[in-house]
Amino acid sequence: MYRYDEFDREFVAARVDQFRDQVARRLDGELSEDEFKPLRLMNGVYLQLHAYMLRVAIPYGTLSGRQMRMLGHIARTYDRGYGHFTTRQNIQFNWPRLTDIPAILTELASVEMHAIQTSGNCIRNVTTDHFAGVARDEIADPRVYAEILRQWSSLHPEFTFLPRKFKIAITGAAHDRAAIQVHDIGLQLKRNDKGETGFAVYVGGGQGRTPMIAKLVRDFLPEQDLIAYTEAILRVYNLYGRRDNKYKARIKILVHETGIDELRKDIEAEFERIRDGVLHLPKADIEAIDSYFAPPQWRDLPDHSEKLEAARKADRAFDRWVANNVDEHRAPGHAIVTVSLKPVGGPPGDATARQLEVLADLGERYSHDELRISHEQNVILPHVAKDDLPALYEALKAEDLATGNAGLIGDIIACPGLDYCALANARSIPVAQRLSEHFEATGQEQEIGDLKIKISGCINACGHHHVGHIGILGVDRKGEEFYQITLGGSADEHTAIGEIVGPGFSADEVVGAVGKIVDTYLGLRQSREETFLDAWRRVGQQPFKEALYG
């Protein structure tokens, strides 16, 4: 795991002192809200519907026990006792007082955390596969390259004020767990026929008002050219990106209007101009960063655990949890554990101060002091011995953290919606809560299998509804909350934008509508192995539309 160097510590401390002065000037009336806005956004502070919100960076979703414990302390001391994990692998505190935010940033700095570049028209937190470094299908650990990009992009003077915010994601495997094709830049690690490490580079993906799937701009980029090629893309975007209309300012619009072939020519020309200069990435530098992510000393264990198998036979709930929330680890005798933050009837992605502190303890005890945040708003314990799974499960169950629904219909992504966000048109959280309660009551969740519901409270798509197998978008219809449904979206290596099935549903109708969609799927699938997405791709929209509208 990366640790701050001397420059990091000094810079973050200076930034906190600067913001403390800016907050004092705002509270004294020396700065108006309009004057204060760009200053607070540079420090991750938003003005939401009811209060200020602080978004804290968790680079590539990796943190230690002491960092997670600090998040719990902040939730208890400065907020209302909880935090909300986001789809960019960050955490948001929704109720801090403005006067307390400099103190929060000071405490974060004491554990090598900050809120820089979590907002504003800059390069945001680089996200990665939450199974990075431990997945059996991985080419290489993508966090190494995410850290390289973090160091390169932090307060880059040329890219501090881009036409719009800019998001980068990296996957380390052919199976995409980082949704790279709906990012401004998506990077897929791969090896060429010589065994050399590099990247397939995608450009121009995004959701929001105009959802688009990224285009392949380079099939293989050698790893030593990562910074130079990324800078070339950013320079072309910074030069040609729209600044007159924020709805047309993202790079996806530039790709769409210019065409990927023409844009590729500009990117390649800029890349050739700069590739052999200071942006060339020496192998020694890659290896130095790689050393920060060296795997822990895993125990030498047999892959089969009799203790685990006996516990699964003795407890049906534990067996279900293992089946859904435990994945294969590259080290024999170990497992990757997804801690679902989607309890039945709970707000998706929320964790209480107590839960954050317990997760810190469990990460230290069972996972070599390492935790991850997924873009699906769950917590990952990446290094758990299989023999320890029964004890870990019992500890999680005591804190309402043992819901066995990872990847199932109750594992819903939802943005904060109209309960918090000033941009939202409709509530997201209550819909997610009612859906999880509905499918718990019907007992269908296990039978349904792999089905991802994603909910956004407005067209900005913070809940990723465009790429949900079932996507739900909240809209305002003459002052009433309605919900538009899309079907067939996907955020993996076969990325697809969901199709709108028809008119929206009221808040009272939307849960029943989703229930009809699921019942239709169960009735038409050819076997239990045919997933919702497979069935949708086979039969298309019509059976679902008929079920919904007659």
C-alpha cells in the first residue's frame, strides 16, 4: 500500500492551512458563496440540499485499518454517525459543519488522507478493480498504474481547470470489474505477443445526460508510455473540448463530434512529440511503485478447508453468504470477501461509525490490515484465510454486515438522490430500500441470480443507471417523482447502455414494475444458468414491455 512521502505530507498540511483561512474568510463575510465555491470545490466540499458535504479521496479504493478507523471517528465526531461510500470508491460525509471541515481535513492528513481533486473540473480519483492484486485472472496489479497516474495528475498545472471533470479507470484483467468503458479514459492491462505489459486504451465513455461507450483508441500501449499517452489525450481534450456549454464539455462529446479516427490522429501526433521526454516512464520507477503493492506474507495453506466446509453444512445462512460474497483468491487457502453494505431495507452504501470501526478491526485481524472500497459501494477484505471465514462471518453478523447478497438483486447501487442532492429530481434511497424488502419478502433473490439494479435520482447518473441490468432514473413530472426504467445495460467487458422500455412509473408503482420485469424473466429463461442479461439479449424488449404496459 502506498505511503506518503515528505512532499505529500508537507503539501497536504499546507493545503489544509490554506483552506482553514478560506473558511474563516467565508464565515466572516469577506468571501461570498460565489467566491468561496471554487475554493471549497478544490477541497472536496459541496453545498448539498440541506448542508455542506465533504467527499474524501480513497485512491484506487485501498485503505488500511487505521484509515478506516479514522473515517469512523469522523462520522461519529463531526457528522451524524455514518458515511456514504460512492461509485468512485470514495466516501462522503453529508452533514459536517463548515466550521469543522478544516479540523476534519487535519485529522485525515494524520492518516495520509485528504479530499483534494474529489470535485471540480480536474482529474478525479483514479479507480480500479476492487479485487486488484488478488484476483486469479489478473494480468498485473492495476493499483500500481493508478498510483503512477495519481502522482502525475495531482494538481497538474495544465489540467487543474479542464472543460469538465475527468475520470480514469483501470482493470487488471480481461473481465472488467472497473467499468472502464464508461470512463473518459479506460485502461485494460494486457500482454502482447512478446509477453510485454501494456494497455488497451479507451477514450470517450461516460454516462449522464448523453451516455456513451468509450472507443478503442490504442490496442496496445507499452507501460513506459502510460503518462505520455495519457497527457497527450488530456492535452487534445483541453485544447478542443467545449467550454461554452457544460452539457457538451465532456470528452465523450469531443469524440462523438470529431470522430475517433480524426481524434486518434491528434492524440498520436501529440504523443509522438512528447513520448521521449520527461514523461517517459522508466522501468525502475514502475518497479519502485510496484514495491509499495507487494502482497503480504500469506500463510502456506491447503486450498481446501475442512473447517469451512463443515461450517457451510451446519449453517444455511453462512453457506449462502460464502456462495455469494466470497471469491477465489490467487493464494491457495485464501479468499476475497465482499462485505455488503446493502442490508435489507437499508440505504445502499452507508456504514455507521461503529461499522467503520469494526471493519477496521476485522481488516487488521483477518485481512493483513487492508480493505478495499468497490465502485459498487461495498467493502472488500482481500486477504482472508478460508479457515477464518466462519469467525469473520460471525463478527460481521453481530454488526449487521453479513448480508449474503453480493451480485444479487438486493446489491443495489443508488445515488443519494433527493434526500441530499440539490441536483436530484427524485429520491433514490427509498426506492432501493423498498426493492430490497420486496425481493426479500418474495424469497426470489437466490433464484434470480446475477441481476444488477442501479438507481439515479437525476440525469447526471451518479447511480450508474444507464449500465444497470435494470436501470431506474428518477424524473420530475409536474412536481411529482416518476421513475423511468431501462433494461439491458452492462458495465463489464461487454458494456451496453440500457434501453428505455416505455413511460415512467410513479413512486408507488415502480417496485411493482420491477417485480413484473423479474417475473417475466423467470418465466422465459431457458434454464437457471441463463442470466437476466443473457435472456434480455436473446428475446429483446418486447416480452418485458408487454408485461409492463399490456
